[in-house]
Amino acid sequence: MKQFDDFEKLLSEHSSFLLIGHEDPDGDSLGSLLGMSEYLDGRGKRVLVVCKTQVPKIFYFLSGIEKIESDFKIEDFEVVILLDNGDLKRTGFMDIVRSARKQGISIVNIDHHIRNDIWKLATLNLADVEASSTSEIVFNLLTYLGYEMTPSAATALLAGMYYDTGGFHHTNTSNEVLRISSELLHLGANLKKISKSVSQNRSVNMLKLWGIAIDRIIVDNKRGMAVTFLTRDDILQAGANDEEISGLVNLLNTASEIRVALLLYETSDGKIKGSLRTEDENVDVAKIAELMGGGGHKKASGFALSGKFVRESEGWKIV
């Protein structure tokens, strides 16, 4: 594949690489970052992995997670690799990445999101919107380059694929996903540790918080849409945190009569985040998210609004 050959050429010409994942990193972002980082490190490259916001504790089991930084000097690197970002804003370093391009620093985009502003900025695009995850793309790239994958790299990439397929439950769980997953297991990936950490790592406080959201569900039977929300007070009173909201929207989406699930929740910085999920082939939640200034995938998308929930006599509203 020409793009993979072009990537190999970049590797042969440069020695320092900056890997950037998206804000509020998920399993695919972290899995692809760590898999790529381990490969580059094995090639003798100087590598720094960065993420603007804190890594959720459920991913602390991944090897190399402790090396992820939140700051850097762009002039220290010859190549910037953006993994799983979706758009430039989501990197959290939009202006810095733009300045890097102006300085002649090569930008590589590895992603499975729909075409966005990164595609135009990048020197090289390794993007496949049909892939289940960015981790799947990274696996194919590293396999093409002849990488003898370690168990830790295999675990990272399998964790990314596991997360973005909803534990192999979503409709993007293709034959290729299962084939690659089987190969990663053969290479030493630890599926038991992944599933325990990502799917079963639920505290009592998390369950209390989810219970509040479930009790508030409003269903639009005509459209098959379920909506619920959490205020900042809900999160604090349950003794939970933002990390423990992860997975709730997927749970809502499992109801048999629901075509689309929407979860809204207040963040600590005065915003309201929305998460959309669907398994309906005739629904594209990315288009809904785009109307709100967000984006994502056809089956899983999100957005953010300025505001908060206020309770009035006639009910709750956003102000």
C-alpha cells in the first residue's frame, strides 16, 4: 500500500516523533497511541506520547500508560502523528499543530473518522472510515512493516478494538475485526485483563450514578429515541466522577425499543456534553452531533454546549 510505504519513508528519514491522542482519551485513542509508541521505540526513535487531558483510571493496566505527558515543545520533533482525533480541535493542541505544519514539520493522520480538517492539514493520511477503530489501522500498518508485535503492544491494540466495538457487540464488529483480534490473542494480547478493566470495572458509586440517569429516561416512541441527563450535583452526590459516566450511554442503547440513545451531562468546566449512540443501520448520529457543533462516527458521536441544567416549576431546562 502506497501510504504505508510513504510512512516507512518518513521513518527512515526522521528520528523524533510526537504522538498526539484526543482529549478525554478512550480505549481506541490510548490503544493506538501505545501500540505505535512501542513500535517506534523499538525502531530506535525518540518518542513522546501526549494527551491534553487526564487518562481514565480504567486504562491504567496498559503498558506504557504512565509515560503519557500533557505538555511538549513542538520544535523538539520532526514528525507529529495524530491518532484517532476526529478533527483538529479535539487534539487540544489545535494552534500548535497548525504552527507545526507551517514550520515544515511532517503531520501524519491515522484515523477512522469521517473526512475532517486534519485531512487537509496532514502531510500523510492513513485514514480508513470503514475500519472499526484506529487501532485496527495501526495493526495493519505495523503488520505491513513487519513488526514482531510484543504481548504489550498486542494488548494495547486489542483494547482499542474492543473499546470501539463495544466489546465486540456493535455492528462494526466485522469478520476482519474478529480475524485481527484472533491474531492479537495469538501474539499474547490479554483479553481477560481488557474485559475486566473496561467492561467490569464498576464501582458502587458508578452504579448509583447510572441509577439516577436511568430513572430520568424520557423516551420518544415515535422516533425511538431515549434521552437522559446528569447534573454536576448528581455526580458529586453519588461520589462519582466523569470517568464513571463512560459506558452509560451504551447501556441505554441496549433497550430493544430504542433506536438512538442520548446522554447529556454537566462537566466541571461549565459545559454540557452530549453522547449519542445507535445500532440502527438507518440512523447516522454523526449528522445529529454535527448540528450541535460536534462529530464522530455514524454509530457513536458527541458534542459539547455551554450551559447548565436548571430545575424550574415546569421541569428541567438548559440555560
